[in-house]
Amino acid sequence: MISHKNPYQPIGAELINIIDESPTIKSFVLKPEKPIIFEAGQFVELTVPGCGEAPFTPSSVPSQKDTMEISIMKAGKVTAQLHEIKKGATLGLRGPLGKGYPIDNFCGKEIYIVGGGVGLAPIRSLFLALVERKKDFVSIVCRYGAKTPEDFIYKKTLFGDWQKIDGVQIKLTVDKANGQWKDNVGVVTTILKPDDVKIANAVAVVCGPPIMMKFATLKLLEFGFKPDQIYLSMEKNMSCGIGLCGHCMLGKYYVCKDGPVFTYSQIKDYPKIWD
Ligand SMILES: Cc1cc2nc3c(=O)[nH]c(=O)nc-3n(C[C@H](O)[C@H](O)[C@H](O)COP(=O)(O)OP(=O)(O)OC[C@H]3O[C@@H](n4cnc5c(N)ncnc54)[C@H](O)[C@@H]3O)c2cc1C
Ligand code: FES
């Protein structure tokens, strides 16, 4: 039977809360007219009526079904408009799109999460999903960097409750400290150490700006991680989000459909993967 459903048609979502996370990032809490069931690492297209749509990875835990949180950095047209929007507005959502993290494949392993900047948004969704079933994993080890202490997002939980979870180990760093900061200073790769996890039984998850993902991946390879142990979330420029327009091609892959989560072994031989 031919389906006449328009794949570009968003559903309505009420903006029920806005949280200022950092000088450039806000989290938007949305209540879609019907739940969007997603896996950590999948993305949605968020429409600002009259302005346009853009892809974002939910930062909330997938088990939270009635509302969805999305943390958004101001980058250009759509995101600047979003940063001006007020509570109560109706936005559009379509998705979930793409493939998320294969969490079941991580069972029995140490999970080494490396994040930078707004890259903590998809990582938060994954982290919370892993914590919900943490008995399935040996440990969850996180290394996360921000430009300055003000630029950390989810400050309350990142500096508080998450640090106290049994089986979880979090280390933070900033590129540039200020008076209050007494912790690590340096880009996130400076706090990665070869004995952070037992590499033979670990997977690494890297998410952040392309330059950070590149150098973190190179460091992990240097430590002895194999390309198929490293999971990357690739944020290519997208348009349709459903494998039709070709905007997001990476070698033979459509990032929107085959990704955005890939192992490094899947994409390492293609040119310009970090552009
Ligand atoms: C799968 C996926 C998940 C994403 N998740 C998040 C998220 O959770 N939070 C978040 O803040 N951002 C996320 N992004 C990035 C976000 O989609 C872009 O910042 C947004 O599309 C910019 O739209 P704009 O209209 O504000 O900017 P535009 O006016 O379109 O562009 C501003 C600048 O940003 C560049 N740009 C646009 N889109 C991208 C992109 N995808 N990657 C790199 N540069 C881009 C443009 O080339 C231009 O230089 C994600 C992107 C993808 C592909
Ligand atoms: S965004 Fe259109 S094919 Fe991927």
C-alpha cells in the first residue's frame, strides 16, 4: 500500500520551559502533541514557524516520554531565533531520525565518554540511559571540557549528583580558568590517560566540535583503542534529515540516515570527515 504520509510534516510541540545553561546555550523543554520515542544519539528536526528547521539531538533520557529536552547553542538563523522565543510558543518536531548509540553492544564493557562544548547534550541523553541500567556495564568514565567554567552546561547535576553515582567517574577541564576554578585547565585531550579504562574491554564515545573529536580520536588510537571501539556523533550540515537530498553525504553514507552515530572504523578512510 502506498503511504501518503508527508515525511516533512512536523508535529506540534509546546515549549513548556527554557533553561539558561551557559552564555551561548539554552535548554528547551518541549511537550510534543504525541510522545516521540527515540534512542540516545538519534536526532529530531525542530521547526521554528516562519523561520526554518534545524537538526538537534535530544538531551533528555529516552525513557522520559511526555517531554523532550533539547540543548541549543546559538549558531545562526534558526538557533538565534530559538534563543529569543518565549515559553508557551508552539514549535514543530519531526523524528526521531537516524541511528543512535547501540547501547546493548556496550553491555559488560567500560564506557569511556569524551565530550566538549554542546557535545554534552547528546552525551547527557546517553549518560542518563546508561545510568538507568548501569549494572549492565563495568563502569562509566566521563571526560568533559568547556571553554571556561561558565560554559559548562547542566552545571547543577554535572558538579553535583552525577559525581556521586556509584560506578561513574567524571573529570572536568576548562580551556581557560577563572578565579573560582580549582580543577584541571587544558583542552579535554589533556585529561585523557591511557589507564582511565581497561582498553581491551572498553568502548569510547566522543562528541563535540569537529576539532575536538579529531584530536580525541587520535589520542584514543594512540592509547590502543581500535577504530571499531570508538563511536563518533557526526554533525554534518543537513537538510531533509531522511536520506533524500544528499546534503549530508560522508563517503557512501548518509549521515542523517546511516548515522549520526558511526564507529571510527566505518568512516576513517573518507576524506574531510572532520570538516
Ligand atoms: C545530527 C545533528 C545533531 C545536532 N545536535 C545539536 C544539538 O543538540 N545542539 C546544538 O546546539 N546543535 C546541534 N546540531 C547543530 C545544529 O543543527 C546547527 O547549529 C544548526 O543547524 C544551525 O542552524 P542555524 O539556522 O542557527 O544556523 P545557520 O544560519 O544555518 O548557520 C550558521 C553557521 O553554522 C553552520 N552550520 C549549520 N549547521 C551545521 C551543522 N550541522 N554542523 C556544523 N555547522 C553547521 C553553517 O554552515 C554556518 O556557518 C546538530 C547537528 C546535527 C547534524
Ligand atoms: S540531510 Fe538530506 S540526505 Fe541527509
